[in-house]
Amino acid sequence: MKIKQFNLLLVFTLLLCFSTIFNAKPNQPQKKKSVLLVYGGYDGHKPGEFKDLFLPWLQDQGFDVVVSNSLEIYADKEKMQNFDLILQSYTMGTLTKEESDGLMAAVENGSGIAGPHGGLGDSFRGNTSYLFMVGGQFVSHPGGQIEHKINITNHDDPITKGLSDFSITTEQYYMLVDPGVEVLATTTFSGEYAPWIEGVVMPVVWKKMFGKGKVFYISIGHSVDNFEIKEVMEMMQRGILWAIRD
């Protein structure tokens, strides 16, 4: 009797094992993250060089990258919803209503957006919806290319963790900034070129949410040689990885 029960149990176990094997679904390959890299606008910021610097890095991360030197892609709402991140280096310019609506909807629904300097923080000056999304707008850089210090203010955030304060010679952006942004690094104006702003502490790196989308901005990046400074490149790359849709 015990042998019969044992045999029945063995048969049942084998059937269960075979059923599990034959009904198991093959591992589904994980969908690659999709990134839209948009560049253009004011040529003084060399947007093509920014594209050439970051495109290989994005591809090395395993992302599917779509490159556009036109803003028209923003008007395609259906296509825009499929991007997990928009990396933009487009200074000044204007958005049509369709382009603005497509970009805003994509980020609000979960696409991340990231960018440096005027490529994100001085893009479409007359579009208040865009400014609301980014969290700030460039207004001046007193003295032009000057040496100034960048202070890391949040040492626990993954974008700035392990990084130290550093000095850089580039444009020191004076900006109008949304008080709701999460500031990660700042710079202090000496007042040498505009005495009335002496001692003003200005955000340089921040992150924020816009609907379901994550927004990352760094005001450094007037030229690609700024990214030769380790801390600048680290923050840019980490910011991109943070902003991409989970």
C-alpha cells in the first residue's frame, strides 16, 4: 500500500514538473529605453558638438537613440509618448503650439527631460509653459567667461554623491529660478561685474518633477570642453540616468 502511494506521488510530481517546463514562457527580452536627442538653435553653443559628445555615450548605455536637429518631432504626440527621455541642447528658438503641446504632454505623462546651459535653460523664452516645466530661465552672465566656484550642496543625492566643490572658467549663469526645484549645486556671485548682486547664491544644478516626468538641469555647458571637468560630466551623465523613465 505504501509502495503504491509512493508511486502515485512520484508520478504526480513528475507530471507537475513536466507541466511547469512545457508551460513556462521564455524569458522576454527587456525593452530598451528610448531616448530622443534634440539639438540646434543658437550656434554659439555648438549644439552639434554636444550631440557628437553624448550620442556615443547614450548608445553605450544600451539606449535606442533618435536624433533630431528639428523641433518638428515634438509635434508628433504619439511618437513623443514613446520616448523615455528627451535630451535637449537647443538654445533660443520658438515652439509652435503643436510642438509645445507634444513636448509638455510627453514629459507630464512620464518622459524625462534633461539638458545643460542654454540648451534647456534658455530655449523658448516666450513659452511660459516650457519655463514652468524646466524650472528656470537664463537672464544674464555678468562678466562673460569668468572663473567661479561651484558648491555641491547636496552630498546625499545620487547625482552629486561623492563629488566635491570645484572651480571652472565659463559663463556664470544668473537665472530666474522656480523656488520648488530641488537644488543640488550652487554658485555665489562676487559682485565684481554687477555690484548689486554681490553675495547672491544661484542654483547651478537642480532636479524636479513635472507631472510624472523627471526634469534635470545643469547651467554649465557653454562649450563641450566644460564636460572635460570630471564633476561636470559626472553630474550630466548621472542626471540623464536619473531623469529617464523608470
